[in-house]
Amino acid sequence: MFRTLGQLATFAVIIAVTTSAYADKSRQALVLSSDFGTTERFVASMKGVALNVEPNLQIHDLTHHIEPFNVWQASYMLAGTIDYWPEGTVFVSVVDPGVGTDRKSVVVKTRTGHYVVTPDNGSLTLVADKQGIREIRQIDETINRRPGSESSHTFHGRDVYAFTGARLAAAVIQFEEVGPLLEPKIVRLRYQQPKRLEDGGVVGSITHIEMPFGNVVTNIPKSLVDALGLSPADNAAVFVEISHAGKPVFQQRIQYAQSFGHVDHGAPLLYSDSLQTIGLAVNSGDFAQQYKVQAGADWTIRLAK
Amino acid sequence: MFRTLGQLATFAVIIAVTTSAYADKSRQALVLSSDFGTTERFVASMKGVALNVEPNLQIHDLTHHIEPFNVWQASYMLAGTIDYWPEGTVFVSVVDPGVGTDRKSVVVKTRTGHYVVTPDNGSLTLVADKQGIREIRQIDETINRRPGSESSHTFHGRDVYAFTGARLAAAVIQFEEVGPLLEPKIVRLRYQQPKRLEDGGVVGSITHIEMPFGNVVTNIPKSLVDALGLSPADNAAVFVEISHAGKPVFQQRIQYAQSFGHVDHGAPLLYSDSLQTIGLAVNSGDFAQQYKVQAGADWTIRLAK
Amino acid sequence: MFRTLGQLATFAVIIAVTTSAYADKSRQALVLSSDFGTTERFVASMKGVALNVEPNLQIHDLTHHIEPFNVWQASYMLAGTIDYWPEGTVFVSVVDPGVGTDRKSVVVKTRTGHYVVTPDNGSLTLVADKQGIREIRQIDETINRRPGSESSHTFHGRDVYAFTGARLAAAVIQFEEVGPLLEPKIVRLRYQQPKRLEDGGVVGSITHIEMPFGNVVTNIPKSLVDALGLSPADNAAVFVEISHAGKPVFQQRIQYAQSFGHVDHGAPLLYSDSLQTIGLAVNSGDFAQQYKVQAGADWTIRLAK
């Protein structure tokens, strides 16, 4: 088999290095999110399928508690999490009210170097705006589908998305082997973009209520508020108006603070959250519940000095 | 230590290959399910015990949200998940109302080549019917019990099942070392088997309500409905009668569709689920809640043309 | 590069052995607990940050369902779990109502050889009493803080605790590199210690209600009850009085049993739990709900023959 000791030793080096490199480099984590909950066997089935592809794959959960069929939340979760994960991480996001119909199954490569495997039904909206999309490929199900699953039409999360995501994360396939390249155009949900108003205020939308704390998340970047000349260092009270479908629900001056502990227990505050966007909370309390505020495309927020 | 360079190099090859093989082959995933919930420290204690056996063990969760003491659900979760996991995977299932009494602690090897570590209290019912049981061994607690845990009588999930499961998954013991071989006979829960009726309909039981969607799961295989000459391709409306303890709760013709998206929002449908059994759902809704249907041994379903 | 085949082969051996040792020894598991829930993206962001430190790190969850801001529960969960994990395991515990204020961020080395990364706000109370504290170091955030996170003040769990915990678990830093050594004194929550009364009874506090079963956990060690001459083997009925803020809520004789299955369905029992402390439960029922008992510093329990 080996003609000289040199060949043999070289071979040993190659194997050793390969083993090390394989463990460290060629596999990426697979991160799952869905509206399946964790009560059922669905998530575990997805993980089993992924480990059948590669027994040593690292699998993690983003969340499986997205509100059923809420594609906006799916998008929000992806966009808010991706940046904290290593480049090359493969996200599988399955909120799929149209499973079995003709929405496209895609894998997106973001400008940040991450991958998202998902039905293209709006779940990529905020990813496109935040991380940016470099390339989109449609999953070729003649290749990238769990063998033996052809007659099942209701669980693409397991049979197509987890399977394809695992193959990509384990480097069984390269991104180019997912399927044909599509035009770089995704299905987008419409929402109010943040902007500065002529009267000097800023407006945006309420994108999320963070559970279990009930903190309100907006899409207004801290920089827009900075531009108004407002800073937590001033201990300034900012005028906040929250409207639902155009009708004011909350109108109050509240303190712009560096963190929760800087206001009294039970007091509301405006703050810059961990994503550098403006949020509202009650110190040791629940803002959304206390002031009957929810999130969604028809909830807007206006801030003024 | 090494007489020749050849010996040395050969040794290097052996180590390198061993390292690689060890990582890839000799360890199997450990998959935990229970009625412990994820609020408490119980599951984490089981995982700690397992990692004390082998620090690099892959541990996953099936679900820990089985209804407390519901052995039927434990069985349902196992039978519906096992097939998606690699051969050799070790499942630990702990729903154990009789902990500390004389129910047997066993490890089963299924005909599909998987292992289940569990109290033999009915949790193997559906595994026996679906995967089939090849061999049963009783856990010899003089060997397969966490050292130092002899005086604890209330947490066999941690001290016996997680410990034994981890040893098996990590190949610290072989299946033969679990304990003595038992007669291939498990404790069985009684339930209505699916069958064709003389009048041409089919009958079965409602085995599960899938949360959070409220989809109804039956034990009627798609093939029995195929044999009635019904197909989703026909857009046929099938007569469905659901009874509780013999009394009809739901009687309606509903569409047999390929998937949820093929009927109107809010409309009920009959479909073949991801396990190739018949299910009932409401598109973007909750069938169980809308029609007050539950699951269990006393819930039966009848389908007719 | 290599002068002789001997050097080459030796190099191969070194790499191979290093690879193996690296995988098996130098990394420890990272175990996360918090009051973040699993609905949001917070836990996933912490895990992403940890995997950016070391892509092959083993990450596990203790629980993320601690009651919001309940530092006592955080402490209870740590103290009850640590002992089951391998020496060297790194626990990150984030229940942090004072985030952004001047509470200290610390890493503790316990007498059992485990590490806890946490804000020092009371979360170490029961760890100090159970595992014991060997050394405390304050986290030097000029080194041990996620690069680029300096302007974020609201998510130290991700930016400081997960990041530092991952570095310690992956052996990127040694414990000595966490930051300066502090006096071995932590912030302590006050609670009723268990003790023997002059009249021959024992008193203690109710430290926890175990969900979803509703079992009552006390801080009375089995040994104190042994000393009263009581044993499950006697089938003895013990007098139990539970008081809230000094006012009796429950007064009844109940059986001291070896495990749940030894009393009738629906009957209460006193037992020695898996941590060798006294607990109360209802066989196949919920003690806390049935008898309106809760946990906390103002809930005490008295046992007498």
C-alpha cells in the first residue's frame, strides 16, 4: 500500500490534519426555528433527519414558539439572531401556512455569509432589510428531499428543509448544489419604515412584544433619536405616542434611560435595546400588558422632544 | 518506544484513524422524553449524569411536555419519532407514575435497531405495534445505576434511566450488559385498532391532538382509505363521525385534501399526515378546539364514502 | 519543513494525539439558565456568541423558565443541579433585574470544582450554602466582553456572561484570567434555616414548588427527620404544619412513604426527594394546588412525631 516510509508518514499527517480540520471547519451549526412548539414530536423528527445526514452535526434551536402561522414573527426572529452566529451557520425557519401549495422552497445566502432555508412566504422580509441577500436558490426536491418522503405533503419542515439544511451544514452539498439560482427577489411583508418627520419627531412601527417581560420593540434605530439630540445621559423625558390603525392608544412623556435599573420600580422607560433600536419597558414590570400595546404592521409609534 | 520509523508512522496512522472512527461511529445520540417540563432542574440533572458518563455525548430532547403521568402519550411520542433517527439511537422515556414500586425498568431493542430505556408501564405499547420489539432486557441496577444514588427512590429517570441510556449510547456497555433477557412481553395499553367495517366504512381511534395547532391524529392508515377508493386527487367530501364513549360528537362531510392550503381558511379537511395516517385539521385554525374533540382510548372515529 | 522522516512521523503523532486530547479534555460543557423563556431570540443569541468563541462547544440548558426577576429561584436551580455535572462545567445564570446598574459581574469557582458566571445579586446564595465557594473573581469587561458590544447596556447575559462563560469552558482563558480576585463574600438572600426545635419537632422553609407536579420542596434534610426517629419503613404518619407569614395554612398528619406509589391515588405523602431533602406530594396529583401552598422566604414548615 505504501511504497516508502515517507509516503506512509505523509499519509498519517494528512489523515490527522483532515480529522482535525473536519471537526473544526467543514461542519457548521444547524439552527432551527418554527411555530411547532416543543410539546410535539415535530422538532425531534427534524433533528433525527438531520443527524441521519451527519451524526455529529451540531443542532440548536432559535425558538419553536413563534405564534402559529405568523410569518412576520418568523422573519423578526431570524433578523434579530443571525448576526450573533458564526459565518456559515445554516438557519432553518419553518412557519409555513402554505405547506403543500406552490410557494417556493428556497435557500438564501445573506450578505453576512449565513444561510437561511425556508419557504419564501415573507419570512425573509426583515433578513433582506437587515442582513441583506446575496443569492437565492430554489431547493431542487428531486435531489434535496429525504429519501422515501415523496408521498408526504404536509411536513416539508422535516422532509425538505431540515434535510437540505443538514446537508448544507454538514458540507454534503455546497450552496451551488441546492438548486437553480433565482432572481434576487423575495416575497415581502409591508410594514412602516422608520423615518424622521418634518416637525422634528420620528415615526416607526412596533415590530415585537418581547415575552415574558412584555417589552415593546420598535424599528426606530437609536441613531434617529440621537439625531433629535436626545441622549440617556440627559435624563430626558421623551413624548411617546403609540397608535393602533391610526388611533392613539398611549400618549405620555417617559424617561429615556440607559437601562431598566435607572428608573423606579414600576415606571416606564424608553431605552436603546441590545440591537441598538429603541424599546419601551417598565422596570420590573410588563409594558405591553400595563398599557394594552401589541405589535404588528398596524401599530405605529411616534417620538418627539 | 518505537523500534523503526515504520512502527512509529503506523502508530500515527492507527491513532489518527481511531480518533476519527471514535468520533463518528462508537457513540450514538441519546434522546430524552418525559413529563418533567423544562421549567425545573430535572432534565438538566439527567443530562449532567449522562455527560458524566461520556463528556462528548450528543444529547437531544424529544419532548418533556408529555401530560403528567400520561403513559399513552409517552408511547405515542416514541412510536412517532424513532424511525427518523439513526439506527442505534438510544431513547430514554420517563413517564413513571409508579416510580419506586415494582414495575420493571427495561431496555428494549426494536426491530428497527433503536433502543428504548423506560419503565415497562405501557410506554412501549405503540413501539411494539409500529417498530416491533426484538429483545427486552431488565436493567440490572447493581451495575447500571448512578454510583451514590442507592438511597434515592424517587428519581429513577436520572439515577437509572439516563445513566443506563448514556452508558449504552457511549458504548460503555453493550446491550447484553444491560441486565437479564426477559420474555418478549411488555405491559400493553388497550386501544381500538383500525379496521374496515362490513358496510364499507373504516373505524379507528383518535390517538392524539397535535398542539399548538389542534390537529386530530387517528390511527387509520392512509392505505385503508385508499382501499375505499378515496383519494385527495378527487376533491371528495368524506363522511366523518367522531364519538366519545360511543356517543357521536361530530358528524359532517369534509374534504379529503392533499394539504391544508387546498381548502379555504377556516375550513376543515381530512388529510394524510406525515406518518401516512389520516388526520383532521382546519386550515389556519384549530380542529380540536373548534369541534370540542379530544384524544384517548374512548374516542373513536368512523369514515365513510 | 521536516528534516527526517522521524521528525515528520513524530509530528504526525503529535497532531493526532493533540486532536484527540483536544476533543476529549480541554473543553467543558456550558450550561445556561435564565428568566428569558424560550419564546424569544435571547437564548439563541447567547448560544451564537458562545459558538463564535468555539464552534464545537457543548451548550446545554438548565432552564430558561425561572420566574422573571426571581433571583431566589435562580439560586435554587443552580444549587440543585451543579452536583450532577462533570467537574469543570461552566454554568451561566442570568436573572438580572439590575442589568446596567452597579451590581458586580462575577465568576465563582465552587468547592466542587464547577464554575458559575452570574451577576452577584443573590443568585449564589444557595450555591454558597450547598456547594461552597472557593474563589470569586470579578469579570474584567475590558477583556471579557463581546467585541463590538460596548454601546449595549441591556443584555449582559449575551455580551458579558455567555461570552466569558464560553471562553472559560473552551479554555480560551483560565479562571485566573477572568479578572481580579474578590473577597470571598457574596450578596446573600435571607431565608429560614432548618433546625431541630426544643419540643422535638423540626422547622424549615418551603424553598420551591416543583412544576408541573406541584410537589413541595423544603430545606429540611432527611437526616434531621431520621434524628426524630422517623423512617418510611415504619409507615408512620407525621404531623405537618405549613405557615405563611406565621399563620398556619395546612395542619394534618400525613404518611412518610418511600415513594409516591406507596400511598393511595390522590393521597398526600411526605418523602425524601432525590436531593435527600424532605418533600410533600400527592400521588398522581398536585399538592401545592390542592392545599394552596406556595414557596418563598415567608413560607415555613414544621414537622413533629
